[in-house]
Amino acid sequence: MFALRGIAVSLSCFVLLYCLLSALVATAWRPLKPLHVAQQSVAAILFALRTLPLIASVVITFALVVPSFRLLEPRSIKGGMAMPVALGVCALLLIAYSCFRVVTAQTRTTRLVTRWLEGARPLKASTDSTVTFHSRPGTPPITLVGVRNPRVLVSETTVALLSDDELHIALKHELEHMKSRDNLKKLIFCFCPFPGMAKLESAWSQAAELAADDAAVSNQGDAVDLAAALVKLSRLVPVEAAPVCSMGFVADSLSQRVARLLAWDEASKSRRVRIRAWFVVPFAIAASLLVSIAYSPVLALTHEVTEWLVR
Amino acid sequence: MMKASSIFGLRPRLGPFEQLVLEKLWAYGSATVRELLADGAIHQAYTTVSTTLDRLYKKGLLERVAEGKAFRYTPRHTPEELQRVTTLDSIRQLLESGVPSSLPLSHLVEAISIHDAQLLDELQLLVERKCCELRDQKKIREKS
């Protein structure tokens, strides 16, 4: 009974925290345009913001709620189960729905990619063996598909339409998405559903495209080739919608991307600040120290909050 | 001039007679009820034409100025502008409907791509200009 009660309370806290943080992120986030940071960093910040509710609620539940319940909850208390059980069921439903979304996205992607890969051959223009081209009409011009085994699919029309340099830089753009594991990130978004997150996801998607452009381009010639490829491929109309676990070459904000590429110069690229992962380390260490020093009072406070929840 | 009947998304909004009157107005530029009737292509009573013009005015498709006891009507949009407005409106309605199927979205992409042809032409021109610029710079560097 004690264990069941503990599970119900933990799940309740998880779902409440998740909903609260998600609502906060959905309403409080703002586009990061005014910040003078590299697009890779913008994409990373937006991804962190999008996944913050899930990660924070899991961490708080396991680091505070579960230990506070185990250490401070008297084992003999009975009753007051209705609210935690109801919220626990909600949490289980949320987890089940998230899993369903992930499985559906993966299944649809796999099904579509299998169809697109029918009769596909390795692309000679690319040195990377993961790149193939497909001939099925109505497929996207260039797209990165899959999570575990990502592949770049290129249509025959694209090969015919683009010059060697344009094709090379377009492939490089997609390979940058592969390096950043953008399809996995999209799948993670499926795992943290919450209404009102579409704009944040769209901003991330746009930043990820710009980041892949920036990473692929190393000189003005590359930038112009990529812009030319973008414009040419935008004229090709895909008949089918792209699956969730894919990053298309031609996405939204075409004008913005082309304008950025045409105005590309080495100086502006180096001026933009890139926020590295290790920037977070001092904050993480400070937070860990703070929590370890004040762990007992924090546990007591957490227990009081959960007590209020049980009543 | 583009026929009103061919305008994407316009059919559900305008009746056949409204479309005919709007086409005539596009052809004239501006007209009063009497001028439209004098053309001979509209075989309806004065009040019918007047009511139709009033309805088009209330739908925001026409502008009017008083001319004696009557009104002179002018189309607010060119056929191309109206096409753009109605297309965007249709797309907005489709997006707001929250259709879960991927099929309408793919049609939406198709519609957007078709109607952005002008933008793509402009972007292509910019890219070509930049290409020429780079080529010229390269030549100058090689010479020097």
C-alpha cells in the first residue's frame, strides 16, 4: 500500500510539474532574434526550452519527490488516495499518449521511407555511403530521413537539376542535420506533447535549417551555390507530406535563408557568439552544490508540498 | 483578363451573377448601374443589378462614390490581387480547421508553391546577380 501510494504521489507530482512548466514555457518563450548568437546556439537553446518541462519534471520527481516520500512519509497513514490516484492515472495516460505518438511517427516514417527507397541506388556524387538517391516521383527533392539509421534521399530530378557544386553543398547541408541529430530531436518533441508548443517547434525548425546552412557553408561560393540549389528545388512540388522523422532541404523561410546566404561573409559568421555546452557546466556545478548543501530542508519542503497534495 | 470563375476559392463566395457583374466591372474599370445595363450583356432589372452591386460592396470587393442620385462602383482588387487574397483566406481556413490528414497539407504545399512562383523568380534573379558579382571579383583578382 505504501509503495502504491508512493508511486501515485510521484506520478501526480510529475504530471503537475510537467503541465505547469509546459504552460510556462509555451507562454513565456520568445523568439531569440535579438540575441547576437550563432544559429547552432539558437537551435540548441530552443531545443533545451522545448524539452525543459519533461527533463525538469523527471529530475525533480526522481531527485526530490521519491526520496522525500521514502524518508519522511509515515508508513501507517491511510486514506487520502483519491487525488494522487486520479493524477497518477492522468500521468500514465500522458506517458501512454507520448509513447503512442513516438511509435506512430516512427512507424509512418519507416513505412514511407521503405516506399521511397524502392529501387534506390547509392549516389555516385557523394562520398558517404549512407546517401542514396531514389527515383520515385512525388518524393521530396532532398531529405534526411530516419533516426537510428539516418539516410539522405535525393531524387533523380534533383540530380538532374542541380550542378555538381550545388548538389555537393545541398548534401553537406543535410549531413549537418544528421550530425546534429535533428530527426532524433523531432522524435523527442513527439514524446513531450503539450498544446501551444507549435510556434516554439517551428522556431526551432527554422533555427535548425539556418544552423545547417551555416555549418555547410565555408566560403561565398558555397553560400551562392546553396542559395541557387534552394531556389531551384523550391520549384519542385512534393506530392506527399514529409514524415515526422525527416528534415527536408526546402523548408519554410526561403526568402530569409536565401538573403542570409547571399549576404554571407566570414566576418559576420565569426562575430556571432556560439554558446558551447561547457558554458552550462559551472551553473550545473553551482546548482548541484546548492542542492547538496540544502538537500534536507528541500526534501522537507517537497514532502510538505506532497502532503498538501495528498490531503 | 482573368475570368472570375477561374479564381481559386472564389466560387463558394460569389454567385454566378455576382461573378458576371464583377467581371464587367473589371472590364470597365468603374461603372454605374445604368452603364452596366447599357452594355447589353446583363439582362436583369435595374434593382437586381443595384442590389448585387450593393452586396459586392458589403463583401468588401467594391468601392463606391456617390454620383448624382446613383453610385459609381470600382473594384477594390485586381483579379490577381483577389486571387491572392482568396487563396490566402482558403489556406488560413484550412490551417485553422486542424485537418489531421497529410493529404490536404500536401495540396497546401502545392498551392503555396504555385502562387510563390513570382517570389522564386525574384530570388533566382538575386542569386544570378550574386553569381555574376562573384565571377567578376574572381576575374579582377586573377588579373591583379
